[in-house]
Amino acid sequence: QVQLVESGGGLVQPGGSLTLSCAASGSISSINAMGWYRRAPGKERELVADIISGGFTNYAASVKGRFTISRDNAKNTVYLRMNSLKPEDTGVYSCKGYSTWSREFIYWGQGTQVTVSS
């Protein structure tokens, strides 16, 4: 089993920045990819960004150029640096750990709230 714990959410003004962290523990050898998803009020959960072993990254078009995903393998932690935040970035951000080789290994954190408001 893999446990994922998100942190770093909070209230920020439009144009501000925030960094989210997701720490993984447990049988982390079962996953080779981690990502961030978000659920805005009244909307479906959507991919924000993910990163695969080797450093390959993918971003939603709405955040590309503003957000950066990275990982620290020594700390088993993935980060999401969010710049130039907009009100539409508001939502619950959840960390996902998964395997690109098997659908058996998919894990989710509890989520952290990000609110962008003046």
C-alpha cells in the first residue's frame, strides 16, 4: 500500500504563488508516476500535471506556463509550484500515485484546498 499526504494549500490572492507538496510512504516501489488533480466547485476532477520516473511531465493546457511539477526522490515527495494564480484555479487539489504498467496500483491522497480570491 502507498499513503499520500498533501500539504501547502491555503488562501492566496490572484496573481500570487503557492507550492503544494505530496509525500509518499509505504510500498512506493509499486508506483512510478505521481500527479496532481483538482476539483473545482461544480466541475469534474481534472488532471493538472503529472510526472513520470525519468522526469517526463504533462500539464493541463490551462496551467501550462504557470505551474511546475517536480519530484524529490530522496524525500519521496512531489511538488506543484503554482504561479500567477487565477480565481479559476480554486479547488481541492489531490495527489495521485500510480503505475504506468498496471492499473492495479492507483493511490490517492485526501486533498488540500486552494482558494484564489481577492
